[in-house]
Amino acid sequence: MQIAVVSGKGGTGKTTVTSVFATLCKGVIADCDVDAPNLHILLKPRILEEIPFKGMKKARIIQDKCERCGLCMDLCRFDAIYVENDSYKVDIVRCEGCAFCFRACPNKAIEMVSEERGKIFVSETEYGPFVHALLEPGEENSGLLVHEVKAKAEKVAEEKGLDLILVDGAPGIGCPVIASLSKVDKAVVVTEPTLSGLNDMERVLKLIRHFRIEPYIIINKFNLNLDVSNKIERFCKSEKIPIVAKVPFYEDIPKAIANLQIPIKDEIVEAWENIWR
């Protein structure tokens, strides 16, 4: 079984909830927020294996073949080619990998290469195996990296005879979230009592239902805005989506996280019990 924790927006407490679930799940934990991972801060993993991740192919100029005609720079829509010390070079951050320059170069002086753009880590924690990753700043293909993280988590689960994978998904509804939800059986949406939280919760629920995944809701810091919390409850009741926890605002949670401690609260523990049963 795979259980994913997601949120329609950042800052709802998704990773905090996941960290508590991680202490209870007795399975493989996978952090699929590869653009800005932070679950490792609380889980304190010991890295066992590092796997290089190669992203999309990007242009590279072969200096020995380049005759400095400037055609590549003229054609590049992304201003990724520049001149330095009388040599044409490629800014890999700007390069979109379209390969237009590669096809247009009359001297075949451009090649498309895939270099290391991030790393996948297989680690052990006090709570079980942990698979996580880090994409280099400005790089793309985070959805592909998420796919590889999940594939590695599935392999680790098979090797260790574990039947549960807990996924910490990226916020939002973009490609990394879609990849995070692949093969997931249950999805827990952590939301907050704000209008943007309500709106983004509805968006991510549409995505979850598209993949026919069983949804659950956790309202974090529900008592900070009871009017919006009531709106969330009415929406969930009308859509027949179970609210498994209403977590009040705890002043000691930020303090615990600042001290690198997992803030275990009864409401979150009970939510896990309701989801897992």
C-alpha cells in the first residue's frame, strides 16, 4: 500500500504531519518534494547510498569544431549561448534542451549531453528506510526525479519485505505532485483555515479523484479561523470526504521543529490510526 501526504499549497504543515506518520508507519518513507526537501531535517537519516540523477539533455559546444559563426547564438530563443574569451559557450541554466542549435550547427560542433542534475539518497532512520533526493537549483524534470525516488522506494520495500510506502508529496498540483500520486492508494490532504487553503485543497482533491485515490483531510491550526474551518467541514461533508483530524494551533510545534524534534500530537496519531486501519 502507498499513502501520500499532499497539500494544495505550501506552509500548511504537510511535512510536519508526515514526520509524525513516519514514526508510526513501519514502512519505507519517501520524500518526493525534490525541489525543496526538508523531511530529512526531522528524520535525521544516515545515508547508505547516493545515486546520481541525470536530467534532460542540454547543449554543449565542442570547442575544437566550433568556427565561431554565431548562428547558434542568433537562433537560441532562450539566450542560453554567450561569448566568453572569444569562445561560444552554453549557460546550462538558461538552456531548455530544445536541440535547435544542435540541429542547425553547420559544423556539428554542438552535442546534446545529459549531466548529473541531482542525487537520490537511500538512507536509514530510527523509523525505517528513507528514500529522498535533491534536485540542483534551477533544474527541471523534477517529475522524473520523483518517479525515480518512488521506484527506488518500491525496490527497497520489496527487498525488506515491507508492504507500506509513506510518501511526502510536493505542494501544489503540478508535475511533481502528479508523479507523487502514481500508484498511491490513499491521499491525505493537509489544509489550513484560509481562503487560499480552501481553494487549493479543492484543486488537489480534483487531482486525487482523477486518479481514483481515496482522500482524507486534516485541517491544521483549525482554531485560528473557525469560519473557514467550518466552510472546509461543510465542503467535505457535501463531498463525503472524511476529516480525520482537526489539529489546533500549538505554540510548541514551531519550537519543537526549531529544535529538530518531531512534534507528536494525539490528533495526528489518531488520524494515522483512522487512515491505516
